[in-house]
Amino acid sequence: MPNITPHVCRHTYCSNMAKSGMNPKTLQYLMGHSDIGVTLNTYTHLGLEDATDELRRMEDLENARKELEKNKEEKPVSQKMFRAI
């Protein structure tokens, strides 16, 4: 069984919050660091899988933007089609 200390839990918490998208300055405040570099460079641990996930997320956002642009080209439904009763 690995040796899990409160300090290890701080690293895990910081990494998980960064991965979830928490604002870095908010995370710095919650961690009690006076320097953002300590929060981002010492306590946040990211890897290749995290980079791959982020690139996939950016690709999904770009695809959604393209879909919205495509839908803007379609003409809106005319209100003449509807009749007030």
C-alpha cells in the first residue's frame, strides 16, 4: 500500500482542480500560495493524457463553432407560415 500523507493529498487536490478547469488564481488562493508559480509548477501534475484530452476538447469546440456557422447560413422560418388563432 502506498504511503499517503496529507501533503500527497494537497498535490492530488491541486492537480484535480486544475484538470477540472478551476481558475488558476482561485486555486492559488485555495492552496494558500503567495506565488502562482508554486501552484502551477510544484503542485499541479499534468501528463500526456491531459494534453490529449485538452486538444480533443479544443477540436470539439471548433467543430461546434463550424456547425453554428453552417446553421447561420440557413434561412430562418418565415412567420408567414404561422397563423394567429
